[in-house]
Amino acid sequence: MEYKRLGSAGLKLSVISIGSWATFGQHVDEATSRAILKVALDGGINFIDNAEIYGDGASSAAVGNLVHGLPRESLVLSTKVFWGGSGPNDSGLSRKHIVEGLHKELKRLQTDYVDLLFCHRPDPNTPIEETVWTMDNLVRSGKVLYWGTSEWSAQQLTEAYAVARQHHLLPPQMEQPEYNLLQRRKVEIDYLPLYPLMGLGTTVWSPLAAGALTGKYNRGEAATRTGFDAAWFKSQRLKPEDLARVSLLLPIADGLGCTMAQLAMAWVLKNPHVTTAITGATKASQLQDSLKSLEVVPHLTPDVLAAIETAVQ
Ligand SMILES: NC(=O)c1ccc[n+]([C@@H]2O[C@H](COP(=O)([O-])OP(=O)(O)OC[C@H]3O[C@@H](n4cnc5c(N)ncnc54)[C@H](OP(=O)(O)O)[C@@H]3O)[C@@H](O)[C@H]2O)c1
């Protein structure tokens, strides 16, 4: 495994990490979750990504149980606040919800602090000063080590940075955008000025486009997602034009002697602005397969990258 600094921060994250959304607490039984976590830790993954909304807290609670007893310093645990429930103060980025959402997550994760706390989405109904001030307070209190955002626009991030600088508060250190062969704009274009300006790190999500980039749907396999996730998956991930792109990528993976998942993951890891790619798995064998993408990265020569570019354009 390789480890990379989170932007200009000193914290180091494994370049492949695991998210709890599909993997822990709701879609997968406990024995399988344990097997996936073992593959992750044996493979050198040190970062587990969580959010208060995943399984309405069930995913974080499962992670808390699974990592209980492991040395805390060997793990980087995150959570994200924004969607905590349906009451008037159970969502958004008010001081009240951020603090209460974090406290609930600390209990579920059975820890005194999270390494990373993300604002899961921007909140147009809360002054940015209130959010930045609250995050600064939480870092100073020791309950959070670094704070950041998820799916904020470059403009919103710049505003948060300016507010922090103006009031001598800690600015956001990392952003969590989607980044994969089918979804590229924020990481490759929008945030470009922010990497040097803010020392911004990125913990990108869905490197495999939730499975669409593994090629299995081109082979006619049925999606495993259920309930709300199933409808979302079908409309957002199985678009015919995206599956057509994947069909053009499959021969490139064959030519490299790797799986389509490994090609997709290696391509994400090749981007120097990616600190870590947060993947998911519902079987231990999937994560074993994805971890081997580290061996594929050196084979992404300029010619291979050009062929990939042609396939996805
Ligand atoms: N900040 C945000 O707004 C946001 C949004 C979404 C996700 N996230 C984070 O990102 C994490 C990962 O998201 P994701 O689950 O969409 O990641 P992903 O890595 O793009 O997709 C994971 C899915 O791909 C399939 N898969 C994984 N490895 C495979 C392999 N080697 N071969 C074949 N299939 C494979 C599995 O699908 P099947 O289960 O169908 O087999 C697995 O559930 C989440 O847990 C969460 O922490 C953040």
C-alpha cells in the first residue's frame, strides 16, 4: 500500500480506502463485513469513511463494533454531517446540528475523536461564518483533527477559505467529490486553483462508479442494490451512454491483463490531486481484486492513458 499526505496536512492516508455505505451495517452481513475489513487492514488500508446518513447511523455503529479493540492510532476514521434526521435541527450545517450530529457519530464509532469531519453538502440556509466557526471550535476541542467538505463548488470552498483566513480560523483541509472515469469535472477543472491555494487534499468517492465501471453490467449481471439505492443506481449508474464507454474500456483492461475494476481504480490513483480513493465492496473478493490496482498504475503509460481518453470521450 502507498500512503499520501492529505494535501498540505501531515496526516497520511492509504491511497485506497474503504467506505461504510455499502459495506458495513446495512447491505452486508456481519461475517462478510468482518472478512472485508480483514482484507482492508491486511492490505494496508488505514482510512474508513463514514457518514451519519449511512443506514441512518447503522453503518457507523457497525464500524464502531468492528474496529473496537484495534489501536486507534492505526486508523483514520471520518464522518460526515448534514443529513441526520427529519426534525428542524437534524440536518444542515448549523452549529447545533454539526455538534449534535458529531456527538452521535462519536458514540456509534466508539471513539473520542474523528480524524476527519466533512460537511456532507453545502447548506445555503446557514451563514458560512457559523459553519466555519463551528468546525474551527471542534478541531480546537480535539474532537476533530481535520475538517473538510463534500461536493462543495469551488466558489463555496473559496468562500469558506476566505472567511477562515479573515477571522484567523482553520480553513477546510479536504474535499470529498465523486471522481471516476465517468465523473471528472470538479477534481480535474473546478478545484485546480484550490490545490495550491488551500493545500487541499481529496478523498474521492465511487472510483468504480458504484460498480458500473467494473464491466459487470456490460456482461448482463443484475445490480445488487435494493430499495432506494436500486432506483438511484438504475437512473444514475446504468445510463446507456456510460455502459457504451465501459464497453470501449474493456479491451484496454484485457490488453493490460487486468480486470476492468483494477483499470478504473488505477486510473483514479494516477491523478496526483487524489489523496485517496474511497471504494466499497459487498464481498471480500471484490476488495482483494481492487487492491491489486496498485500494480496496474505503473502500466498506465501515456499511450494507454490516451487510449482510455479516446474511449471515454
Ligand atoms: N461524499 C459523498 O457524497 C459520497 C457519496 C457516495 C459514496 N461516498 C463514499 O464512497 C464510498 C464508496 O462508494 P461506492 O460504494 O459507490 O464505491 P465504488 O468503489 O465506486 O463502488 C463499490 C461497488 O462496486 C462493486 N465492486 C467493488 N469492487 C469490485 C470489484 N473489484 N469487482 C467487481 N465489482 C466491484 C460493488 O458493487 P455490488 O455491491 O453491486 O457488487 C461495490 O459495492 C462509500 O461507502 C462512501 O463512504 C461518499
